[in-house]
Amino acid sequence: MVAAAVSGARYGYAIIWAAAVGALLKYVMNEGLARWQLATGTTLLEGWVRRLGPWVQIYFGVYLVLWSVIVAAALASACGLAAHAIIPALSVEVWGVLHSLLAAALVLFGSYRQFERMMKWFIGFMFLTILGCALFVEPPIQILLQSLTQAAVPAGSAKFILGVIGGVGGSLTMLAYGYWIRERNWRGVERKSAVQFDLGVSYALTGVFGVAIMVLAATTLKPAGVSVSGSKGVLEMATMLGEVMGRFGYWAFVIGFWGAVSTSMLGVWQGVPYLFCDFVALVKRLPYDAHSDIVSTKSRWYRGYLFWLAVPPLALLLTGRPVGLIVAYSISGALFMPFLAGTLLYMNSRLDWVGERFRNSRTTNLLLIFSLLLFGYLLLDELLALFK
């Protein structure tokens, strides 16, 4: 939301196309990791370690811990900010703590089916409020025409375009999908079309959501010359919408923003502990049955990492983010996406590993190569920034 709002406020309709490109690339990568799992019966993390070597464990373990701390703190802060905008009686910090603990309790005491139902309702509500605001300020035909006629790559927009493309549809969190389809017992070739349809609908809606945010920024913030920086900047758009649409516009956007960050937190709290459990099982080199027992919401490893997400990062709400940790996270974050694209390009092209029916198509390989180059550029940019 932040990347889309910043870009829309600065460049209007010119780079709205980036949201659609980002959704397409993330679909290709998420579909690839799901296809690997359907073909082999193992998660992509298992495939990395067993096919590429144990060095992946070191890289992934460091990345996971750094990512968890920073993202958990950022989500708590964003949830606190959104809730404070709705009910200012409590501070941002208090709301952040309450959201973190409540999300952990919902995951800890609820089932996967309950989690899925909550996510569907929250995301549906979030989507309808934000899309409704966008359609109110600009008719859909007008949005389409302006997006097509004004599409461009303005001078100085490269970083913003890459930010939108990289921000659409997650990064590490894409790996959680493999554990969610396992919860639904989706296995084998007969589920390939179901997974592709599932992800196709999901990323189509994700792309539309990104476009809606950029439209709102282009029609409210850009004409007023208002710049956006961080989550607080996104909420400035709610104030501007209030002037255009009245109080309904303000509250619709604020509640939609709260829905977006709340579902993000709930999804991370539920999905990321699976990754840690899988990591632990691989480090221990457990047999299949014991491995499956650990990668479960009932295991002590899952609950322990849920605590790690929900509680320790809250300290950053009060103390700020240490510079060294931010630098390390930026580097590891930039490393992950080209690593994901590159490994999917290699592993899903191996006929002896995935078979003919699950092997990458030529179109998929071209899109993965494009993703590898794109996110490789971001990695290089992050590394060069350290020496400026």
C-alpha cells in the first residue's frame, strides 16, 4: 500500500501498469513453488536443502530470523497506526501490542479452517472498501483509459516502479502457500489446475487492489501536491478522500487500511512459523513422520516461533529499529527474491525432478528470467548503497 501510494502520488497514472506486472511475476513464482510441491510431495524449502545442499539452511535461517523481527515490528506499528486512526483513545503503541497478542491468540487457539474463513471475510471487506473508494473518485472505464494512454516510464521513476513490482504479493510469505495447500490436502497432478485457478484469482485481485491504491493517490494526493512517506503518509490519503467523498470516504479508506494490515499480520503469524518448523526438521534430518509432526500448528516449535513473532519485536515499537539490523535485513531481503526466481528456474526445469507435466513452460522460464534480472538489479542497488 505504501509503495503504491507513493508512486501514485508522484507519477499519477503513468506507472499504474507496474502493479499488474508485479502481480503477474509474483503469480509465476508462487505457482512455481506450488507446482514443485505437487510434483515432489516436498515443500520448496525441503527441495532447496535436499537438492541444492545444506548451505541453504544457513542462508535461510539467518534471513528468516532477521525478516521476522523487522516485519513483525512493522506490522504491529502499522496495525497500531490504523487502529489509532479509528479509535484514538489508545496510543499507536498500545494498539500495536493488542493486535499482535490478539493475532497470536487467534492462531494459537483456532484451527486452519477458522483462520481461512477469517482471512476471506477480512480480505473481502478490505478489497471492497478500497476498490469502492477508487471507483467513486474515478469510473472504471476512465481508469482503464488513463492507465493505457498515460502509461510511461517517467524520468527518475525506476526505483518507484521496482518498489511497486516488488511490493505486490509478498516475498518470503509466498512460501507459506505450500503449507496452506498441504493443510487442505491438495496433492498430486489432479490439484494442479485448482492451484493455478486459486493463485490466478488471488493475484488478479492483488493487482486490482494495487491499482486501486495508485488511482486513489493519483486523484487525491497528486493534484494537491501531497507526498507520501510510510504508513502515516497513506493515512493522509484518507483525509484527502474525506474532502472528496465526505466522512464516508475517510472511514471507508481507514477501515480498509486497517483490514489490509490486520490480515497481513494474521497471515504472517499463522504462516511463517511453518517455515521455522520445516527448517528445524531439516536441520535435525528427521524421517518423514517425525518431520510432519514438527511442521504442525500443534508442535512446540510452531508455538515457540509464534511467540517470537508476537512478543519480542514489540520492543522495537518503543526503542526504534537498530541501524545494523535494518542494513542486514535490506541485504537479506534483496537476496531472497532473485534466489527464489533463480532456484525455480533451475529446479522446475529438471525433468528428472518434477516430470514432464510439472516442468516449466517456455513462457514461465522467460518470466522467471525477467524476475531474476529485475530483483538482481535491486540486490545490486542495495549492495552499492552500502558504499555510498
